[in-house]
Amino acid sequence: MIDLYFAPTPNGHKITLFLEEAGLDYRLIKVDLGKGGQFRPEFLRISPNNKIPAIVDHSPADGGEPLSLFESGAILLYLAEKTGLFLNHETRCPVNAPSHYSGYSGR
């Protein structure tokens, strides 16, 4: 299960599009930007740059602890690597560690 912290913006929609197309189970958690939800301490632990989207993957491919990522590009790359979908295999490079993703915020 993936928790997706989002707001209804183009960057927020990018991730839901991928999750739907990939058939992954996810839960939407709306971040109310108008009320400063992006500055709440519990959200900042997941997305230290206080921006949406952000995810917590409770079932990462390596079987480890839940993984937090932020920034839509980093999330899309992570999900494509995890699922093996939507990534051109001729242009991809191998990922050896979660820290490869620019939006990795730890476990």
C-alpha cells in the first residue's frame, strides 16, 4: 500500500495517473495547501521541502521498512523502477539504493 500525499495540482495528478495505470494499491491523503497543511510536522517528516506530492511506500521492493519520497519526478522514477512499467529499458540506468532518488527522505 502506498500513501499519496497530494493536492489537486498538475504535480499531484501525475502520481495518481501512474498509480492507476500501474494498478497499484494506494490511499489518497489530501494536503490542504490553503490552510498550511504542507507545514505540519507530520508532513514535513515525509516531505522536508514542504511540497506535494509525497509518498510513503509501505511495501518497498526490497522488503524493508516503509520508504518516503517527495518530488514528482523522483516518485515517478521510483514507481517505474519498482513496477518495471513505463520506463524505456534502453535509456534507464540501474538504481542501487533508494538515495538515488532526489526526493528520498529516508525510512
